[in-house]
Amino acid sequence: MSDIAELERRISAALARIDAGVEALAAIPPAEPAAGPSAIRDDAEIARLAEELDAERTANAQLTERVRAIKDKQEGVIGALETKVERLTGQINAADAEIQRLKRLNDDLSEANRALGTAAAAGVAEPDLINRTMMSELEAMRGARAAEIAEMNEILAELKPLIGEVA
């Protein structure tokens, strides 16, 4: 980005110098044509200066075009990066929500297992505790499966562009 700013500054300075030179030339009253070698030298000098001016204008146009191309390219890259950041942020948020859900399920499972262990130690077999423990374990397994599917989808999302490039 600093290269673009530097190029723009240099182009602006060159244009200012050219404008100042053109204005200075315009301010000089036209000289009476002189006969002889001096007039030929002045005409040759004017032609040389006109060629230099044209060369500077051409260089300026080329630099301006290069600056525009670089700027367009950077805007495209920045747009692509912003899109990727948004997509990755969404994936991180979804993964975080799934992690929180799994933590809650694991806490429920641990609590049910403690209650089942306490009941077993007391010699009481409570069908409700067994059922609750089994349901908690089933939910934990479903959560783990959902997390694995989400992870696979993330991997596939990263591979699809690579597969598309090869194909």
C-alpha cells in the first residue's frame, strides 16, 4: 500500500513540474523569428522539449495505469480475505456452540453416573436413574457425532477449492 502512495506522490510531483514548465513556456512572449543558425537551434530545442514532454506524459500514463492495476488487485485480494475471515468466523462460532453443548451433555452424564453409582452402592437399582444415564450417554454420543460431522464439513469446505483447482 505504501508503494502505491509513493507512486501516486511521484506522479503528482511530476505532473506539477510539467504544468509549471508549460505555464512558464506559455508566459514567454513569442520571439520574433530570427534568421540564421540561432532560429534553427531554437526550433530544435522546442522540438526536443516537446518530445521530452510527450515522453513524460506517456510515462505518467503508464504509471497511472500501473497504480490503478495494483489498487484493483489489492482490492480483490482484500475482498477475498474478508470473505474467508467471515466464513472462518462462522465456523469458529458454530464449533464453539457445539463445544458448549457437549460440555453440558458431559456434565449431565457425569451427574447421572454419580447418582447411579450412589444408588448401586446403596444396593438400590432405580430404573429412572439407569434410564436417565442411558439418555445422557445417548445425547453425548449424538453430540460427539454432530461435532465430528461439523469437523468433516469444515475439512470438505477447505478441500473443495483445492479439488476445483486440480479439476
